[in-house]
Amino acid sequence: MSALSADEVYALAPYAKTLGVVFDEIAATGVRATLAHDLSLSTVGGGLHGGALMGLADVCAAVCAALNGPAGAGPATVESTTHFLRPARTDVVATARPLRVGRNTVVEVDIHGTGGELCARVTQVVTAVRMQVPDEPSPAVPADAGP
């Protein structure tokens, strides 16, 4: 993939928009995005929930990997390790950068609070998969269809 706009990312991965990810920079050398602190995304103590931080990191890593991957391929996360270092009680900024580029791309994502404090560090392995966009939605599987 050569370049992506925020709107193209939202179209390919609607979860990013649902979560509230706002892209500040989208480039093969790095992706930077902001997630506003919102009580609906918080947990005990008022910090952003770890799942919200991991979702932000996953979106940024996937975009970074896609921009470094082969043409016609899309990203699929196959491994993710998150180190939570302190509660994120403010808006956060995620910065993703590729550490190794190839069929399996390794991306590191640092998530900082607005005061510059490192809240989490995420390392992801993202593989390139052939992208297929269905012409029509898949029919629903009847509830009694069984496994």
C-alpha cells in the first residue's frame, strides 16, 4: 500500500472510528494517532481501559504494517504483547514505528499521556494477507445450523 488517508483507514477498519481514533500522521515510517480520554472507555480509578489502549495500538500497528506491506495485501495481527506502565488518565497519543519489515512485520507502539509520560508499550507482529472484499455480505447462518 502506498498511502492512506484517515477516511480510507476508517472505511477499511470501521472499529478505528468507533473507538475514536484520530490520526495525526500516517506514513510508512510511522503512524501517530490520538485517543481522547472518555469515561465510557475508562475503568476503576478513571484510567483508560487496557482494551481501549490495546485497540488504539492495534489500529496504529496495522496501518503502519499495511503501508510497509506488499501491494494488494492487508494487515492481520498474529501476535501482540502489551506492557502497561502507568494509568492513562488523560488523552493519549500512540506512535507506531516498524522495527522489521517483511511478510511478518514487527511494529512497536508507544502510548504516551498528554504530559509525555509513557503509559504503555506494545509490540505486534502483523502478517500480510490477501485482501478480499466480498461483492455481497455473507448470508446469516441460521441459529439451528449447528457447528
